[in-house]
Amino acid sequence: MGNSKKTIKLHGDCVDTFSVELILRVLPLKSGYSLQLNGFNATLESEVDIHIQVVESERVKRGLDDFVDAWKVKTYFGETLQYYWIDPANKELLKQSSQIGDGLVLEFRRG
């Protein structure tokens, strides 16, 4: 913050947790695909295990009247679960869903 600096020692190679949306778009996603990564969350200033698993193919909306089959990807950041839907043909993130509280889901969708 400001001109202050802080050094955080990491234990091995890490990916920025905020980059996972981009990483998912370049992975060779297919049925049964899974991947374990070591991540770093700058907001929490800590490392976190990232586990990525393709759950299934699911039909989702890509535009006003356009539906496509996308990979539904379950992604754990430590204990925090998020789902992403990736269009395999165009490598687009179409939808993201996170449970943010008891019965509360935050969802982002491509318009």
C-alpha cells in the first residue's frame, strides 16, 4: 500500500488465484480432466491449493438466443468452491458461480 513493500516467501511455484479464469481457457478440458495447482491469493497474502475438475458438459446461454455445450468445471480454492462454464470451441468463459453464503449464490454470465 502506498510506498510500503511486503515480501511473502512462497513454497514453490504458484499461480495467481485471480488468473485461474484465464488458465481454464487454455487447459485441454475434457470429460474426467483434473488438475492440482499451488496458488497464491494476494488478498489473503497466503498460498492455497487449487483443484480443478471437469464435471460434465452442460448447455448454457452464450448470447441472446445462442446456446452452446460448455464444460462445467468445479474449482476449489482451498475450501472455497466455484464453478466455471467454458466454451470448448471458442475458449470463452460463459458463466461463473460461487456460493457466498447460506443459500446465496453469486453468478456472472456472459451477456
